[in-house]
Amino acid sequence: MLNYKEFELLKDLLETSCIADIAKNSKYEVFEDENEINEIIKELSSRGYLENFILSKKALSELEKYKVKNAVILAAGGDEVSAKSVYSMPKGLFVKDNETLIERQIRQLHEVGIDDITIVIGYKQELFFFLEEKWGVKLLINPDIKKNNIYSLFIAKDKLSQTYILNSDNYFTQNPFSKYEYHAFHATVYKENTKNELFIEKNDFSRITKVFSGKNSGECVYGHAFFDNNFSKTFKKYLENQIDDFRVCMLFWEEFIYKNIKNLDLYAHKYNDDFVYEFDSISQIQNINTLFLDTVSQKINNTICAVFKCQKEDIKNIQILQKGLTNILFTFEIKDEKYIFRYPGDSSQFFIYRQNECVAQKIAASSGADGTFVYIDDSGMKISKYRQNCINLADIYYKDINFMKEVARKIRLFHEAGQARNDLERYFYDPVKECEKLFFEASKIKGNLFDIFKKEWQEIRLLQKYADMDGFKKTMCHNDINIDNILLSDEGIDIIDWEFAGFNDPGYDFGRVMAGLCYECDDARIDEILEAYFSRPASADEKLHFMAYSAIHNWYYVGWALYKESINESSRDWMIFFYKQSKKLLSWCLLRYEKKYKISREF
């Protein structure tokens, strides 16, 4: 019978007979020093397990008791990075050096003779189907990816024996797997100043005694695990008895272990923090050189290189920006010039028309409304110049009337350039119908929102009818002008981010220009902004029309906020802001339209 250190030493001697290498290059903490290794070698030799550092038949026979039979890879998740992010793919399909993370794991398992591999899939499951034919793996479907990874293990419970448990987003710098494992364990890493990790406490024999969250630094579960036969048998019994408890199915499987820790012996194998990587947040993707650009579709490298006529190696200083409600942005440098690359997020595809954006962006560049433009395509990938030393507009937007007037003049340049074209009607954008789509989708989760806001919908539809009776000429519009989409730098004012653009009423572009946080409907500053736009004082009818479409603008964004929340994306406090703005404008405008057109309201 082998003890743990004897087993680990025999396993290491299968790879090398150099004691110094074993002491220095052990993948995880086992031996204290070379003296301890020498003592164990003497003991193993005396018992017939070693002959001149070569494993005897007795040793090889003993190791067979510990042979790994199979592996289960958990790849069903999509609730965080995968489901809503820029990548439009599950994390296991991120690419490093022309190899997906999950295929790297499969290859590393094959290298040590483990060919029986089961992958539990769920989110965008169809993207994994090719693995079955290419690698001979077995696929299991997790039908409910909203549950945590304990449910994926439940789906694969019949596969658990002498089994490696892997997460598809792991990247191992060296092959961590072996033909043999002594006991059930979980890889651990010591982390400083980290968030959202599960930490452990362990006894003197490295048995895990506690799994918990809430710390910033310490030893945490990180990477792969191994279940031996005894562990698997007990684990499955607990799993089958408890999985129907909704509090259980929302746990990480490591948390489930702690729930039953008295009868589940799981040990810690502590690795260096540069041995294994996990990708639980977008910023962590920068941990490995080239992974970010390789992952976000091969198109990114090709696009940058084609636009700038450069090589991949010329792309320097990539920094991911944690900003944007529908996209992920990253900056990069080419020949010491800084640019921003935008890659579109999944949820944005529902309410953004990329062809509209492409046309509007090019009109904005030619008209002088946006001087940052470099490149855009119909998929939504976009490159812009990075404006240095941009001024914070928090104390300027709405508050500095001269600045707001300059914004109005920029909008006018864009509108005039759009009106000069006669081919834009195919990009027609009806904000009320677009808002109806958002309400409809959000109602699937939140209940019938059309009933909840019945009065407001009646008023919005009526207001659009009155405003369209005014006969204003439509044009290409930005449709989302706000403080986040205006840049003020040494280069002047740029209106950016044309994702919501479309052929629309020009008044719609003033939704958050005229009706800001501190503006009332009769505020004289609104008259000044309109005068800057028209290059003359606006008539009462023009002002009414622009205020009406400002109301419609704000109501659309009530729908936007409701939709974002229905897919578990925060809209912060925007919903109440837009609701109040639209209600204020509706009341002001409808009263005047009824007087103007001598119409009595039917409700």
C-alpha cells in the first residue's frame, strides 16, 4: 500500500529520474526538499517498487489501482461573460495560438491516454457539435443553463468514477493531467486582491475543510479537480438526494461539496498562479499574450491589419475598456497612434441595425459631425481615432448653454448632409414601432407591459400622429445623442456612436439635448438651442414639433431600459429618468397639439 508522497514520487519518476527536477519542477506542492525525496526513494527501493530509479512491475501494478478512467468538461455556462458579452461564443471556444481552450484540454488529456471525455454543453450548444466527430468526445446537454454548474455535474453523474472535472475556460500552461491520481482533489492557487473567487481552509494534511467567498486574498479553488471512486460514489448519492432543492441547483459544485464536507474527502493541490488561468471576466483575458485578439473572432486581426496595412505583431498595448452597455471596447496602438476597436455585443443585435449605422457613420464623417471615424463594417466592427485629453462633460452638458448650442450646430450639419441624399428611406426608423418591439420582448419576462403602461402608450401613439401631421422632412438621425456620445477635446466636438441611427424625424435627435435634467419645457435655453440649430429663432410650431419627438425619444428609452432588465442587464437608474422625462413632455405637447389642431382627446 502506497502513501500519498510515495505515490506522487512514483508518478514523477515515470517522467524523469532526476531528483533535482522532481524537487524543482513539481507541478504542485508535495515534497519539502531533495532530502525528503531521497528518503522516500530508499523506502520504495527497499519494498521492491524501484530498481535504480526505474519502476518495477510491482510498482506499475500498484499504480493501476489509481488509474484515471475519464474526464468531464463543464461547458454549459453562459450566464456571465459568454451569454451577454462581445464574444458571441462560449468561453471554451476562445482561441489561443489557433487552438480553442477546450480543444487544448482535450489534446492534453489524450497525451496522457485519457480518451473517454464527456462534455456538458448548453449555451450555444451547436458550436460544440464539431468536437464529437473531430475528437470522439461524448456530448451531454444541460437543459437549464440558468442553474449553476452543480446541475451540469448532475447531468453527467453517471460518468463519475475515477474522473477529472474540468471547466472549459481553463488554460494550463503545462499539461496538468496524469494517467494516475491518488485521491480526490481540487487545484488551488493563492490569489492576492481578487474578487468573486471561492476560498478554502484546509487541515495539516491538505484536506479541504471549508469553502467560502467574501475574502480578497488567500488560497482559492482554481482550475481542475479529480474525483476518485469513493468520492464519486458518495458525491452522487448526495447529489441525487438534494438536486431538486432550488438552493442547491444554484450552487457552484465546490459549494455543494462544502455543504456535505463531513463525508466528502477533497484535498487541495496547490499550484503556482502562473500555471493555470481561468477566464471569469473580460479583463482577465489579457492574462495570456495574444488570447484577446485571437479570441474575438479571427476577423479582428485581419481587419486591423487590412485597414492599417500592418502585421499582427505591429498591434501594441491592447487595453480592454469596461465601458458600454451594448458593446465591449478595447484600445490599441499602431505606430504610436492610439485607436479604439469596437466589437458588438450579443444583446445589441436585437435593436441595432448595422447597415443604418454604417451609412450614418460615413455621413457623419463627411459632414464634420464626427472626426474620429476610421473604419466600420456591416457586422458592427468599428475602428475610431482615440481622442486624447477629453474633457469631462459632467459639469458642461446641459449646464453650459454655449456648449449645447455647438452640439446643436453639429447635429444640423449631419441632418443637412442626410437630407441632401435621396436614397435613405430604406433605412427608415420608426421609434414608436421599435419601442413596441422592446416592450413586447420585455413582456415575456416582466408580464404584459402594454397593460401596465396602457395610458402612456395611448398618449405616445397619439402624439406621434399629431407630430407627423406637421409635415417635417425626415433625414438620417443619430437617435441616441447624450452625454456619453459627445466628445470634447483639443480637436473640438465629435458626435460618436451611431449604432441607433436611422431615417427619422430630426426632432428625435433632441430627446436629451433640449430636455435635460434641469430643463423645463418653457426654459429659455431650449429656445437658444433651437435657434443655434436653425440659424434663426424657431417658430412655436417648430418648437412644439421638436418637443414632441423628444417625448417619443424618451419613451423609446423606457422600453430600452425594460428590455435590458428583462435579459438581466442593468439599466441603472435610467428607466425612471426616461419615464419622468417622457411624461413631462407628453403633457406639455398634447395640450398644445389639441389646441393647434382643434382635436379633443378620446381617452
